[in-house]
Amino acid sequence: MKKSGILMHISSLSSPYGIGTMGKAAYEFVDFLQAGGQTCWQLLPVCPTSYGDSPYQSYSTFAGNPYFIDLDELSESGLLDKEDYDTIDWESEPDAVNYGAMYRKRYPVLRKAAEKFLTAPPDDFATFCEENKGWLPDFALFMALKDLHDGAPWSEWKAPLRNREEQALKEVVKSQEENINFWKAVQYLFFKQWEKLKAYANEKGILLIGDLPIYVSLDSVDVWAHSDLFQLDEKKQPKEVAGCPPDGFSADGQLWGNPLFDWDYMEKNDFAWWVERIRYQCKIYDMLRIDHFRGFDTYYAIPFGEKTAQNGRWKQGPGMKLFNAVERAVGRQSIIAEDLGYLTDSVRKLLKDSGFPGMKVLEFAFDSRDASGSEYLPHNYIPNCVAYAGTHDNDTIMGWFENADPEDTAYAREYLRISEGDEPNWGMMCALWGSVADLTVVQAQDILGLGSEARTNIPSTVGTNWRWRALPGVFTKELAAKLRRKALIYGRLNQNS
């Protein structure tokens, strides 16, 4: 049965408190998806954001983002009073997140809730801590240490803490017990709300698609607590960092700066850290998109300290050895491979050997110099793929038609049979829905017909990304009915809707 879904991050939901949360608007969006005949809700990573506000640069690959904890639900459960938060100026427009204000103002509110929570924690709090002992103690300690150091990265801490010397850590655990417990409580509150939301979505026939970045941030508990898994020198600085080489879109390439995995070391331990990472993600989501899949075949390594990605080199990744280890330990999982970018024959072979569906992005299809040849054109799709109009890194459909090369948009209009006066966003989405792709996903901005002002992210830029939010009331019954009709016409109607 073919499926369709919507890409909409939690931060982009409407809310009177500065950012989308797992509260009322999230449940209403699930209802909208069900009414619209959709099957999937795709999210960006739900981990805590750090510098730059990107969900792809986090302090932890396992933790949940405290900003997404719904304050009204905390009030309803007796952990907050309404006046603790409803008079706060979140310094944001209804359609944008102000992350600076969020950082300053959200945590004092959460500390009030956690303080009350910890006076008489429920019985399952100890169970939660035990079930997550593989990551939670290190994460809580790491965040408490960051508080102690005014947010400074762990690489700037004094050597005993930077190097995790046992006595130094024991002293911090004792002196910072209250703050460590705060960070544990916040994670408990996040995942209680998450489990409730996921159960509601699944009950309505909606599957949640998560997103797993291939790399982790240098300033993360993952690197601090497991430095032996990464290519670091004796000072625990990266030898080389991640990125993408120069191409037609960027003369300098992309310098991401993430530390690279020591794949040879990981293989000796049968990729245990990766196994647990994927096991965990597949537990909290119904399906999992793995970002930058080509990096498992060969990955681009840039000398640490370079200002651009021009002087990098390709190195060999783990290939199927990693995914075979995961399948042996966890079993076959519903995984989507983000196989975008320059694809070599070896990458294509890895995708085929894995059996995972790859991605097709329709906005990439209309290079007027390559008429009828692009694998991103719907008539060239195979069933085992996930087809998108654009991802979070691309412009909205309406923005693309406004800003792309005129020859490309003219080609798109001809291919998609979009006449003057037609709605280009619906023309492009209908081409996706009518394809043989087993799953299609479109951005929420595209069903709303929004332009570039609603774009989620422009790669290699900082300051204006990840901020877009939907205005209250935009996901109407009329829009759901239109979506449902399209799902029915193109054989993608969720039978549970």
C-alpha cells in the first residue's frame, strides 16, 4: 500500500509560548493528518539544539529537546502554575522562534517544574533512569558541567574534567547533585510527553518518522564520554572533520566541523555504539531516516583548522559491515537512506545491498540541460524509494518556482503540466503522489502554499534558520479535505483515517 506524509518539525507548530511543543497543537496536527488521509508525520531530530540552533548539531544524540516540553501539560499535572509562564514575553513573532529568548527564559520555568517534580518523584522515574543508564547519567553530568562553565565547550574545561578523571567527576557528582537531578528530570518529562504523543499518533494510524544525523557535534556528551570512538589527537582535538567537497552549488564546499568516527576502532567492538544508537532511535520512532547515507561508503575528511572544505580527501567508511552488525543485534528496521549528493557506483551498491529505500527530490529534477534523464523525475522512480518535493534544506515549492533558473522552472511547468493561473505547489505535489514511490513526503509549508520566507534551512548559513512556525489555525478542515481527496485519487489514502 502506497503512503504519503507531511514533514513538519515540532518547533514549527503554533504555540503561544515561543516555540512548538508536544502539546495541544501537536495533537491537533495528528488529527489533521488523519483527516487528510496521511500515514506519516516526518520530524527533524528532536535532540537538544546548541550553537546555531540546528537540530543537526546537538549536545546529545540520545536526549530530547527541553524546549519541546509543553508547559500547559506541566501545569495540568500540577508541576507549574499558569502564572509561572503565561505572562512571559517570549520575544518572538507568531511565525518565528526566537532561540535567544528561549535559552534565557525557558529553563527557569522548567527548573520550577523540576523542583516540584523532584520533591516527590513518581515511581517510574527510577525505572526511567535505570532503562536509560547507558546515556542519561553522562548527559546530566555533562549539562551540569556546562552550567558550571557558563556554557563553554568541554574542550575548554580544566584537564581533569576534560579527560574525565575519576576523582574529579566524583567531586562534581557530589557537589552538583541537585543540578544533575534537574537534567534527569527534564529528560523524564520530555519522554513522558513524547510517549503520550506517539501513542496518540499511532492510535490514529499515523507513523512518526525520525531523523538521525550521521555525525554528532564536537561539543557533545557523545564525544566527551566516548572520545575513543572518534578520530581525535592526544589533546582530544579532531585530526580531521566532516563536510562536503566543492561542487556546483558551493565553490568552497561545506565545512560542517563534526569529528569523524574511528571506524576501525568501532568495528573491533562490532559497532556497539552505533547499534545502541539505532536501537534507541527505532524504539522512539516508527521509521528512521539516516542522514548523509553516502558517508557510510566513503566520507569526506577535512584537516582540522581549515577555513573551507577545499582541501579534504575521501576515506573509506564501514559499508555493509555496520548495517549487518545492526541487523544482527536489532533485527530488520524501517530505515530510509538519505542518499542525496554526488553518488558513486559504490554508494549505489551500498544502498542496493542494504535494501533501504533511497530518496528522490523533485526540485532536483528540472535541470533544463538534462531533459528526461534525471533520476529525480517521477517517470524514473522505482517503488522502493521515498519521494520529496524538497527537504528541510531546500526552498519551498513556491519559493523554488520564484527563485530557480527561469529555464528550469519553464521545464518544470511543461513537465508537470502547470498552466498559467495554476498552483505550482499542488502541481508538483500531485506529480509526487502519482508516482510509483512507496512513500511520498511534502513539507507543511508546501501544502500551505508558502514562499521562501517560510524556508526551514539554508545550508552553510547561520542566524535565520530553523525558525519558521505555522500560524494558528492554518491546518483547516478544508485543507484536510483537499489532502484527503488527493490521497484517495492517487491511491495513498490511509485506511485507518
